[in-house]
Amino acid sequence: MLVKITQLCGVSSKFMNAKNFYTYAKHAAQVSFKLSDIGEGIREVLVKEWFVKVGDKVSQFDEICEVQSDKASVTITSKYDGVIKKLHYKIDETALVGKPLVDIETENGEEINKSTKTAKNEQVVIEENPNETINNTSLCIPSVRRLAKEHMLDLSGIQGSGKNGRILKEDVLKHLAQTTQDETPVVTTAQDRIEPMTGFQKAMFKTMTNSLKIPHFVYGDEIIVTELSRLRQNLKQNQDHKNLKLSFLPFFIKAASNALQRLPILNAMLDEKSENVIYKSEHNIGVAMDTKAGLAVPVIKNVERLNILEINSELTRLIQSGRDGVFSAQDLAGGTFTISNIGAIGGTYMHPVIMPPQVAIIALGASQVLPRFDETNNIVPVEVMTISGSADHRIVDGATMARFVQTLKKQIQDPKLLLLNLF
């Protein structure tokens, strides 16, 4: 039996829509599922994708939504069995840790929304206005949402043909074809667009703001990679390894780790408050990547324990995560040293910017075949890469950075030294 609760709550009906507030005896209870702490000091996230809509039934561990912080993308799963009654945020809105994310109607609610009241043997349920809708909660994967965003389409106006009404890429393309079939060109005046910084872009803003407070010492050199390039080509021609994709980068990552063993100050962190230098025992090398979500620096852990093929395997996994625009929090945490392979896009010498609390970073330029003199003064073609390194000049002197680059250079120019660990 439904019982109106206007008087039970002691609130004037003037301020309540009585038809929306009821008590159920021995019936469903509504719980607010709050966004839990996802670690790394994250206090707010961006809602990137809803996997449910109001009215959907969910079970424990079902995926609710995908959120993105300035460190990682995380999939949130349900703690309860029940029916979704309310989504508290729209796509691209900021959700706060500890605040309600969704309301779920359960048969036996364990924690009741604080805004409800309780009478003896009765539970109060606040039902949403059935006419209230939240725009852009249509079900689809992130790539489909991006496609719609590129064409400025409202997903709520597209009928999905996938499971549970999920919108597929084909649905968006079909909608585009229908809306543009008889469309005539319209001349529009360009307007400024204002977008708040989010996700990795917001993280880069914070990190680089802090980084530029550091006095950088910058050092650059050339590295001849002719022998290393020949080694890679030989591996490709070997039938046992013909499917192996091996770039220069795994060799540089391993060579950097070897150099860090000789010069551990570059694998340290600076505690400015206590003026302590913390020497890190593990070589967790971050690799700066240009991803769909912006600049990200996923980390290859314990490089000192890995061989080049193991490094390549982990690097391949992280590159794929970057293409998908999704990294776990663990992938982005714990870096002690960073390498930027900006040469994959182009350019030679750089001024790489340190990521605090780290104290050093190197950047690799593009490889080029250039004329050089050999030992008999004959001009010969050699393959050359440039390397640029920056160090925190408060605790690292120029000679240390130079020795690091020369130790790395020695291994790359003579790969036998790298492979035999003779550096």
C-alpha cells in the first residue's frame, strides 16, 4: 500500500510535489551509489561514458560508467543489485569523490539516501519525475561518441540498432547520410569556442606549471645508430622473428636504465620541503606519448630487471592503450625517469621539460642519414639520432648529465655492449 508522507516528514506540501514522495511497506529501497576514492589523491573525475540508463536493471559488478581523471581512465562497477533510478551527471560533467554517482532501487537497501526519512516498518523513496530526462545518456562506445561529437550530433536523436538500444557506428553514419542528403550549403561565421581543460590536458597544465619552477640544465649530442639499425634489419629478415616489431625505443630504454645504475642521482626524487634527495631503487621509466586524450606518460616498471624483448612487449601494450585513450591508474603511476620519443613525429634537438618530483628527462630526435667522415677522412653515409637531456640543476651538475648521455651513447653505438651488459 502506498502512503503519502508529506505529514510524516514534517514538510509543508507547499514545497513538495506529493505525487513524487511515497513510502513503501516491505518494498524497494533507494540507495545512492557514491563515487569511491580511486587513489592517487584524485578528488574529481570527468564522466566520459554511461553504460546504463534510467530504468536499467543492474547486478553487482556490472559496469556503470567510465570516468577519467587527470591520471587515468577507470571503469566504475555497481555495488548493488537493482534498478537505475537516477544518473547524477551528464557526459563530460565533473563528478566528485564521495558524492552520489547514481541512485539504485534495491529490494533491501543497505544505505539509504540521507535525503529520505524513515517511519516504523516503512522506507521512504523519492521517485524521479518521469518527465525528467538527462541529455546525451545514450548507450554507445567512446569511439562512436567521438564520431557524433565531431559532426555535432545529438545522440539522443539517433535510434540505436545494437543490444539494449546501443548506438553503433553504422547508426551514426546512416543518420549523417539522411540529414545531409538534401542539405544545401550554409555560410556561417566562425565563432570562438571555449572548452575547459580536462583529463590529461589538465594534468599537463598542473605538471608543467610546477616544472617550470625548476632550473633546467640542458645537454645535447648526436648518436650514430647505424649498427643498431642494421641489427634491427637483420632481426626482421630472420624467419623466426619476421613478425617482431622492434623500434629503436626499447634499446634506448634499456640503455638509459644501465646508465642510471652508474649515475643513480638521475633516478632520484627531490623532497623540497625537507631538502632530501630520495634515491629510487627501481627504474620505472615513463614514456611520453601523444594519445587521443592528450599527452600521457605511461610507465614501464622495473626496467632494470627486464630484457629488451620484455621491454618491447610492455611498450607495445602501453602504445595500444594510448591509441584507445585508456590507461589504468597503475600504468601512469610511479615513474622515476622519463623518455620522450618526439622524433617519431619529427624534429632534432629539443628542450625536454622535467616532470617533478623527478630530476631528469631525455628526448630523442628523428633518425637521419647524414654524411660524415670516417677514420680515413672519407665521406660515408651514417644514420644519426639526436638526444637532448634536461636535469634539475639544483641537485644535478652538468658533468653528471653529460656522463649519463655518453654512457647511453656508448651502448647504442655499439649494441654488443648493450646486449652483453658491458657499459
